[in-house]
Amino acid sequence: DSQWEMISERSGSTIMISFSGSVLGTANTSFHTLTNKFVLKELTLSTGEDRDDANEIAIDHVVLPTDTLQGLCLAYKISATRLRMENGFSGNSLRMAPKKLKIPVMPVANAAANSNNADNAEGGGGSNKVMIRMQDNTSAEFKLYAFVAELPHMELVEAKAYLDLSNWDLDEALRSAREDEG
């Protein structure tokens, strides 16, 4: 009894890859569907960090097959126009978008303002801790598509093989693939 993992859903058909590496094409979409999960993460920012807006930072978002432009706009509280402008694509879908998007976000808690005042009182540059809503980067789906975003000429099956060989350590898988390329 092999376990299957859905990695792509396009126009009613689904591509499944088993954990053993074989591929199955099917029209049945009753399998586990990919969902983008978000987590709150604490980031430390230096007060002298270059940003367009002192209250805003940019984070990376790896586009998954189930992502939509509208869904990302809702998740990150950003307008579609601003998201398209920041990433240089047009249209109402993510088809022409880069595989890894830069998302300008506002910190969840305004800890930056509080610690910035304390740092300035001490006369130092210091750092700020802020909470940011980010894509969960621990799932197998995220790692698979992050790999392909970094090495776009790789197929999903190849990316999965590299990740399997590195025990799903994304950095190690990317390093190994780059070494193999020469």
C-alpha cells in the first residue's frame, strides 16, 4: 500500500508522486489538496536597515499550485495592483508571476516603534523584533516548490529525488543539485 502525494493540479487532472518516486496521472482529485499554511514568526530587524517605508519589510513567498492572486492578497493584506507592481507581472492570475514573490508586509505588532525609541534613547543603532505573518516553510509541498523556484529548469520529480536524498533538508538538496550541475 503506497502513499501518494499530490504535487500539481491543473485543469481537472492531478499529478501524484508516491514517496517511492513513481508518478501517477489521475482525474480523481479526492486526494489531499495542497494548502498554504501561514505562521507568525518573529524577525529581528536592524534600525538602520534599508526599506522603502520604515514600517514595512519584504518577505519571500513561494507560489504553490493552489495559490491565487486574490488569496495571497487576502492573506498578506495587500492590493493586487501593489503585488503585481512589486513583482513585475500583469493579469489576474499567478501564471505569469515569478515562482518566488516579494511581498511587502507590515509587522503584526508594532514592536519596532517601541524598541526603536529605546535604542535611540541609548544612542545606538540596535535592532527591532517584529512579528510577521509568513508562509510555513516546513511542509514537503513548500520545500518541493521552493526547490523548483530556485532551480526552475528542474522538474518536480527531480526536485523530489534531491529532497528525498537529503532527508527533506531544502538547503542541502539545493547544494547537492548545484554541485551536480557543475
